[in-house]
Amino acid sequence: MSKSVLVVDDSALVRKQLGNLLDKAGYDVGFAKNGLDAIEFLKEYDFDVITMDINMPVMDGLTAVKEIMKIKPTPIVMISSLTQDEADITFEALDLGAVDYVPKPGTMRIDIKNQEQEILQKIAIAASIPKSRLQIKKTAVKKKKLLQKSDNIKLPDKAEKFVLIGASTGGPGLIEKIITSLPADYPYPVCVVQHMPENFTGVFAKRLNKHAEVEVYEAKQNLYLKPGMAVIAKGGYHLHFGKNLKGEYYCKLARNTMNHFFCPSVDEMFCSAAKVMDCSNVLAVELTGIGDDGAKCMVELRKKGAYTIAESADSAVVYGMPKMAWELGGAMKQMHFNDILKEILKYGRK
């Protein structure tokens, strides 16, 4: 039985382009001109996936996501511009339950020809997600950030251990939960590779920094890894590590010379850590995502003494990357995400 997709966009051209692409791929396709039309449609029909524009008259995409996740939770893929405002709104939508997004350049309408593979891949992933697995939240995380570091917060002078996390589809909300759960005195730096385009990672880091007690940065060249901080890998670059003569570690931004499909790549971060760091001081975590990025180099980390964990099928929105990490022998344990969060916090108390 063929899967069904509801295309929600106020542009007749975009509806036609997406409709033709999805029809050729074998999907049953419905159309709505705005969020309110989509909600009316859902009162009568069920869809496996919804693609959702952000800026629409009558009812915008963010409001529509809120309402749809209340009345009929459905995997939603946002169609988002690479502007800072729309990137921020996209993260709000992901907080509210959307599972993924397709970026489009600037304020131009989506270029279907150049993005056919990405669109079809993301819709296929969304269509495979059980509706019971959707992460439905009433509001985004609003943990209050400490306005100023208190004098009684004591942090080590140098990072002795490191937490490395990789994630893809379904990951942003989990990363937000982890980073905003860390206490201001968390003694180890946390480095994250979340598959995102270049214009999104800076917005993501700033968004997290508003709500976190640790300091959150987008990775940049020669940024030193210190206790009480989290680093989000920069889109368009791989996150590598270096070590100076004092034993201090720092970030290195590497070009995609190996032509990885994802840039940043979890494998690139894990393998760099395996070469540079004392792996007995590394906790590596593989979260939800399609494919196998991170699995191969998690094997290297484990061989060299790292503590490695993969998210289990019980909680992973897409059980791809963590599954491969487990099957290849990279992960020592599989855990539900809630237990992984507890383990990361426990690791900081050792």
C-alpha cells in the first residue's frame, strides 16, 4: 500500500513541483494552501507525512505544527529558508514535534531539481517513523540560563574527560534536552555533531546558549575545550581536535576532503578523538539518525578504551546510526534516551 503525503504551501508552483516529484516516487499526494486548510484536511483523512512551509497566510507553519500535534500527531517535515529568522522558527517547530526540515536557499522558492534526493530521502525517513514515537511537546525547553557565573561555581582549570555526541534526524530536541540539563559546574566539555547545514548550526548554538547553564558555542578554529562548555560542530566543516604542549585540547575545522555525505560527520569527530585523545577519558554517544555515520569510528574509540553508548530502538526516532554502532561492535551498551541522559550527568560526577 502506497504512503500518503500532505503538501502544505501557499505557493501553487511549489505545490505543483512537490506534487509531481512525490507522485513519480509513488506517493499519494494531497494539497493544502495554509495551516488551517491542512487541519481541515486532517479531520477527514490520515497522512503518513506532512511537508510544511513556514510563512503562509491565514495560519503559518509553526501554528499549524502546534495544532496538528495536538489533534492528530503526524510526522512533519518543515520546508525552511536558510535565513536566521526561519532557522529559529524551524527549531521551534522541531521542539513542537516536527521531525525534520528541508532547507531552501535565502528567500527563493524551493529548487526541486537540486534537492530531489534530499526531499525524497527525508520524506521516506519520516514515513517510516511510528506515530507513537513522535516527540510531542507543548512548549520548547525554557530552562533559565544563569545570567552570570557565580563565584561559588568551581570548575577545573583543564578538561580531563570529554563527552562526544552524534545525532541526525530526530536529534535536535535530544541535544537540547542534554545541553539544558547540564549543571553550570559540569566538569567536562561536551562536543556535538548534529547533521545540519552551515546557516543552522550557529542559530542552534545561540538558541541552546539562551537556555543552558553551561556556555554553548558553535565550533571555530582553535577554540579550546574547557569544563562547563558545550560545542556544536559547525555546518559545512568537520570537527577535529588538536592538543598543545600543555595537554590542552582545541577544535580544528576541517574541510570535507573525503566527500562524506554529511558534513559535519560524526565519524570524523570520533576518529579524530581516537587519534588525539586518551580514549579512556572519553564518553561517546550515538543517537537517532539514518545511516551509519559514527558507527565505524565508534569501534575505534571503543578499542582504545572509550565508554561508548548507542540509543536503543525503544526511544530512537530513527534507529539507523545507533543500530549500526551496536551491530558493528562500537557501542558497549544500548540505552533508552532517558537513561543516556542520566548516564551523561552521572559521568560528570565521577
